[in-house]
Amino acid sequence: MLRRVFAALLLTATALLGGCGYNDFQRLDEGVKSAWAEVLNQYQRRADLIPNIVATVKGEANFEQETLTKVIEARAKATSIQVTPETLNNPEAFKKFQQAQGELGSALSRLMAVSEAYPNLKANQAFQDLRVQLEGTENRITVARNRYIKSVQEYNVLTRSFPTNLTAMIFSYAVKPSFTVDNEDAIKAPPAVSFDKPAAPAAPAASK
């Protein structure tokens, strides 16, 4: 008798949890985690390319050291941030990580732009191969980020919608942070780089 009562209660609980979106939360949460793992994978792929890029650029005489230093510092900052599963539920930590990766991407963009002024680098096959790998990785980052944004959007819609928002309240399912851009136009614009050399100062007039 007790087994039948227990089985009936279990079936009722299962039906209620399924109807209130509990199973959907589990499915979408796993989707968000999977999409996030791919974002991290592509960011790591980019970070792994940088030492080889830096080593190749260092071989170019008189290369703009400030640009190279910014790439090295940006990589160090981005890789120093500890990313844990809790990052997905912590808007401040997520924003900090996002900003660090954005700074690294910006520094790399300038490095690639500046390298155009150095014929030896443009003719260096190893550097060109690294450039192609970097461009491919940046494309993969964009695809991975877009997938994550879509996954988070689906999860957050479920979190805010009725009646599944009641389930979210009961089980403490909070909305997840997504990638945002404070100034999209500024980030999309290519870095301004000038290769013009400053004019030599005029020679002093001869004294009479």
C-alpha cells in the first residue's frame, strides 16, 4: 500500500515539475554551460597563439615597443582572471572577464595593424601563418559568443516568464549575464594607426 502511495506521489511530483518548467531549466542550463565552455576554449586558443606572435614580432628591428607591451600586459591580465562555474551567475565577475578579453582583442588588433608598416614582417611566412590562425580564432570567438548569447537569452526568457518564473523563485534560478558592448561602434571600428613619420625640425638659420 505504501509503495503505491509513494509511486503516486512521485508521479504527481514529476508531472508538476515538468509542467512548471523544471526540466526545461535543467536542459537550458546545460546548454548555457556548454556554450560557455566553447567560448572559454576559443579564448584559450587565442591566448596560446600570442607567445608565438610576440616572439616573431620581437625579431623585427625597431618594432613599436609600446604596442607589443600592451599585448603582453593584456594577455597577462586576461589569463589571470579565475573563471569558475559561478562566473555565469555573477554579473560583476562576468563583466570583469569580458572587459579583460576585450582589451586583449583591442591590443591584438592594433598589433596586427602596426605590423603592416614593417615589410619584413609582411614577408615573414611564419608571421603570416600566425595572422591567419589569429583571424580564424577571432571568427570562432564570435561564433561561440553568439551561441552563448542565444543560449542565455532562452534561459533568461524562461526565468522571467509566467508561470516558470515561480519555479525560478522556488529553486533560486537567477537570470544569467550575457555579453554586452558599451560602445559597439567604437569596438567595430579599426584602430587608428598612423605610419607617417614626424617631419624633421627645421635647421636653425645661419647667424650673420
